[in-house]
Amino acid sequence: MKNVVVMVALLTSVLVANGFGGEGSPSAWKSFNDGMTEAKRSNKKILVDVYTDWCGWCKKMDAQTYNDANVAKYLADQYVLVKLNAESEKKLSYKGKEYTERELAGAFGITGYPSTLFLKADGEAITLYPGFADAKNFRVILTYIAEDHYLTKKFADYTASLK
């Protein structure tokens, strides 16, 4: 019986790791083109996680920040999630032009990883957050953007108002 329990637990963790899980699972992440289509349909802002395969901080952000229960739920409710490999030659379309993922990352001025790009539902850039953010601080950033506080307050004023 113990072996069955261990096998079920192992199978569940494999399914979640491969995108068959809940809100914060990898299945929530879309390709750039699919994300743009979904954002237009849902009128949600887009969060683009710009990463590279070799980036240790990118892996840490995936494991600790994006998989945090509070962050994952808020992301699922408020954003369309897109992964963009900044070294990929995979083709995509943005504003009627063809780019590779590498070219698009460069067009947005991204030079370090991870970087989080926030876009409006129509694809217009809102802002770029460079580097790793822990779950607690990232949740504040997500709220600032999703709830349109960025339109009326500087980030420092917004965070001061939370205390």
C-alpha cells in the first residue's frame, strides 16, 4: 500500500511539473502569439517572462515566485502569461511584423534575465521590470500594474500608501 501512495504522489508531481496542474502550473503559460490573441479576447494585461535556458535566476523565479500560491492565483485572475526565450529563433508576430523571440527581446531593450515585461491587452508596452523579484515584492508589482495604479502614482508613492 505504501508503494501505491508513493507512486500516486510521484505521478501527481510529474503531471504538475509538466503542465497538467492548476492555476500556477506551466500550462498557464502561453506562447507569445497565443498570449496576444488571448489578451485581446479577455482584455487582460499580458505578463511576459523573458528568460534564457541557462539563467539560474530565471529558474529561481519560476520555482519561488511564479509558483507561490498567492502570486499564481493573482496572475491567473489578472494576467495572460507568456514565456519568451530571449535566445530562441522561434518566429512570432508583433504589431504586424515578424520577429524571432531573440529579436523581440532586443526590440524591447531587454539585456538581462530574468526580465518581466508588462503589456496592455493590445500589446502596448507598460513597463519592464528587470531581474529577480521574490514573491512578496512581486505581488506588489503585479497589483500596481493590474489595478492601473501606474497611471496615477509613482511606484514609490504606491508602496508607501500600502504601509
